[in-house]
Amino acid sequence: MKKSGGTSGRGEVRARLKDRKVRTVSSRRWLERQINDPYVHAAKSKGYRSRAAFKIVELDSQFRFFKKGARVLDLGAAPGGWSQIAISRVGPAGQVVATDILAMEAIDGVTFLQADMLDPDTPQMLIDALGGPADVVLTDMAAPTTGHRATDHLRTSALLEAALDMADATLKPGGAFIGKVFQGGATGELLTRLKKSFATVKHVKPPASRAESVELYLVALGFRGGRPT
């Protein structure tokens, strides 16, 4: 993404907060990063609910998993940035169902269901809302970070595994699964499972992911159907 005309590489003039003395160092850094982040400004100008919307834009531009008329399931969807992109790309003939254990403000064209992903009745409820099996299952979920990289990786991998369970239950053959992992990618056992379930599995860091972030995205294409034995 291009920077605005007033900035240029390392010599860019960065905005500063007037009330920085009354803030903690960490909150001050976060706010300054938000102020100077071109993706934050672009998200606001386009009406996206989060800068994370650009991550799924970039991933889809590379792998083309959104098709017109497709059924998309967005797990842990709040605040809804990925659902906004999904519905814009599948069009009015498509269907996007977003689910989260938290409430989410409505998005035009998106069906939202507040549900616990671990509830055994949830997969069928989501398939019913989609009108059939999903073509794409998305998840940008991550566990709250602890600051301990190995712990954070394991906790987010557990969420990814739960999302993959949902994908196994709701995806149609040939479908795609896109989910967040932390640096190091999917664990050995989970990666083995993914490679059995999908024809292609890639780890990707889209440009919209901050350089200092340890997040990666898993893109699995060509669902073979059914859980591996």
C-alpha cells in the first residue's frame, strides 16, 4: 500500500500524541502506531471495521478462493472485517454466515449467528444458515497473548484446530480453509492432518500483517472431504 504524499521511507515525519505524558509506554506506542499505520487510515476511508480486512483481501488476491455465488463461513468473526470482504467478493448470489461467541453489529448481506463453536449442534446450524456446505471457511481468531511466545503459539494453534474441526464438518469437497497461526506455523501433528485433508497447504504472511507481528496465515485449498482417519 502506498503511503500518503507527506511520508517517504525512513525519513517519514511521524505523528505524535499531545497527551503522551499521561499514557503508559505501551499504550503510547500502540496509539502512535495506529495513527501512522496506512492500513488503519485506508480501513477507515473504505468503511472496513478493522485493518485486518486487508489481510483477507491480499490472501484472496493471491489464491482466489472467493468465487461469485460461493458460501462462506467466518468463524470468530467479530468485529466483522473479514465478513465485509467476503460478502463483497461472493456477491448477492453468494452467502456469508458469520459466527462468534460475542455479539457483532449487523453487516448488510451477512447472516450472523451468536454461537459457541464447540457446541456439537453448531455445525449443522451453520450449514442450515448457509443453505448447504461451505465453499470457504475462514478464521482470524487468536487467543489473548501472554507475552510468552511458545504459550501464545500453542493457544492459538488450539483455536485453529477447533476451527479445522468445524471446517471438516461444514466444507464441501474442493473447498478452502484460511486460518491464523503464530510464527512457527501449524504444529507437526496439525500440519499432517491438514495435508491429509487438503490438496495444497501454504503458510503466508500477507503485506498487511505488521512486520513485527509473529502471525502467519494458513491457506489450505482443495478439501478432500471427510475427516482423516
